[in-house]
Amino acid sequence: MLGVLALLAAAGAGWWWVHQPLRLPAPSVDLSIEPGTLPRGVAQAVSDAGVKVNPELLYAFFRLSGQARQIKAGSYELEAGITPRRLLSKLARGEESLRAITLVEGWNIRQLRAALAKEESLRQEAGKLDDTAMMALLGRAGQHPEGRFFPDTYTYAKGSTDTALLRRAMRAMDRRLQDAWAQRSPQAVVKSPEEALILASIVEKETGRGADRPLISAVFNNRLRIGMALQTDPTVIYGMGAAFNGNLRKVDLQTDTPWNTYTRAGLPPTPIAMPGKAALIAAVQPAPSKALYFVARGDGSSQFSETLDEHNRAVNRYQRGQ
């Protein structure tokens, strides 16, 4: 060991070595440093990952650099051309190899779980469990998972768990929902953050153009205010689950489920999707409108009507081409 230290302390070959590219077994190498690993163990881990380096020599460099105690645990990606000096800098700065996943607004829990399952860099913990067990693992025993995770782009280190990512998304939704609830207007009919979340999920699924969200919310708030059925197709589709084949029939609208807002009054028992920030705000800040109906125009926007006669004319125009 003293010989190695002397070598690196010398002004010649030792310091020349720290600037030379390390030999990797592939264009990139994954390196995992577990918490609590000492500098000597880090040097050995680099060698064990397939990097052609003397671990004692690398450890000696770590010590002489004065940065050995700054090395951070994490998941790293070593790329071709990396030198011992650049390697130490990466480890000391904690420049982990990060992956990213986007949770999309309007996804339901099945779509969310399927997306997480495809992430090869995520260790599956929650993914091995059913919804009930998953929520218990996340500390929300007895809570339905739908709509509890905020849609956003999340970065994570390779080798981290799906549970950790889900907890982040769950806390993000908690914050967004509370922020929205604090901004609710007197026109909002929803009586609790839970009702706001459910309504926001419906607004999210019914919106074709972002600017229409407050008006869509107004329609549903107006219907709730007068006790009129919401009659929104996305809730029926959600209640059908995997049985929905892309074609919503009249018999489906008449088949009762807890989420069928044609057969049942009021809001469904749970959210039907993950609402984004704009939908959460729209749910508690409906536009000042008396509209009770809307129909898709075919260009992503909607036509809003206050009376059934107006609505029927809009349906004839935009849906039937009459």
C-alpha cells in the first residue's frame, strides 16, 4: 500500500495516470454504491463492475485526493473515456445516472401500473402487489388508489423502487389538491377535497381543449347544484373496466355500476383517473356559466348550452351534421 501511495504522490507517472481513460468492458458500465460503503469498498466495486483498474491504486488516489469521504452512495453510469479523476468527481458530486418516467394526465391506475412495470430500471415492490396491498404498503390502507398520484415527469436513480416513486407522486397529489382546495370559489359545489378530486378526474377525462376545463366544470357543478344526473360517459367506461372494448353502447349506459352517472345521482365513489393541476383548479373554480350541457364540436373543443333545446340543436349540428 505504501508503494502505491508513493507512486501516486510522485509528480510523474502517478498523476499522469489519473487523467488517462479507464478501460471499460462496454461503452457504458452501471455502478451501484450502497449506503455505508467505505472508499476502499467503492474502489473494489468499480473493479467488480468490470472496469480494468487496480482497486488498491484507485483507493490510494481516492485517499490522496482528499475527497474520499465525499463519495456518495447511488447508481452511476460510467461512460467510455472516463478517467479516474472524472470518476472521483462524479462520485463526490453524486452525479447519479437518472432515468425519467412521465405519468400522463387522465391515466387510470391500470395504465399507471402498466407504465411502471415497463421501467426496467425500477425495482418492483408495489408492482408485485394488488391495489389493496399496494396502498397499505404506501401507508394508505383502505384507500382506493385511483386518482391518488399526480401526473408529472419524475426522475429516479436506476435501481430505486417503484414504491419510492409512487410515494413521491402521492405526496405531490396531496399538495396539489390542498393548494387547489384553498383556492375554491363560492361557485364550487364540491364539499370536500375528496369530492374536488373526483370531479377533477371527470373534468380531465371530458376535456378535449384545455381552455374548456372551467366551462366543463361549470356544467357539472350546475348539475350537482340542482340534483341533475351528471350523465358523463367516462364514468360509465371506468365502471366497465377491462370489459370496455372502445365502443360505448346504449345498453352500457343503462347497466348499473357504482360509477355509472346515468343510473346513479351525484359524484361516483372514487376518481376515475389522475387529474392534472389545471383540472384540479377547474373543479373548484368553475366558470361563471349557467350551462347544463355540452357536446364535442369535432375539433377538440365543446359547444355549451343552457337549455335542452339548445343542446339538441348543437348535437344535430356537430354530431349528426344536420
